[in-house]
Amino acid sequence: QVQLVESGGGLVQPGGSLTLSCTASGIAFNTYQMAWYRQAPGKQREFVARVRRGGGILYEDSVKDRFIISRDNAKNSVYLQMNNLKPEDTAIYFCNANYISGLGVENDYWGQGTQVTVSS
């Protein structure tokens, strides 16, 4: 069955760095768009970054120039390198895998989330 497992969250001081990992199983990983979302307490889940199957990358404005998303298809993994972290980055970070077929059928999967806390 499909499973996305995130790791790498934790407590970090403002200005610090952290790298999140997400490893997928049960899907044809190389065909999926992979993305990171986050959700802070009392807020709705928001988009952070995505990388298409062909490598095209997009970031939310607030993390642009600070975060780097990458994928390693050989490892069925997507990563989020987070630099110069700010308290506003504190949230649960979720890994997402998405594929839409030629018939318009969407497969959308989520990991369980990993907590990132930025605090001194």
C-alpha cells in the first residue's frame, strides 16, 4: 500500500537549518509531483514547495531563497532543506505525492507529518 514517511523534524534556533526527508513506497515515484505543505496551530494547511516529475520547482514566496526542495528518484525520496529558519516557520510539515492521469483521475497521498519548531 501507499506510504509516505517524513523524518528530520525537530527543534532548531532561529537562523538555523534543518533538512526534512520523505520516502515513498507503493507508488511509481518518478511519475509523481512531490510537494511539501505545512500547518501551524490554528491555521490552514499551506503550500511550501513542489517539484514536478520533470524537475520543475516552485516555492511559496515566504520560503523562496531560504528553502531548497529536491528529489532523488533512485531513493523514492523528496527533501526540503530549510535554511535561515524563522519562528514563523514553526509548523507540522507534510509530504505530498500527486498524480493526475490522462483520464483525470487524481491520486493524492499524504504523510503523517513531522514537527518543526523554531525557537530560542
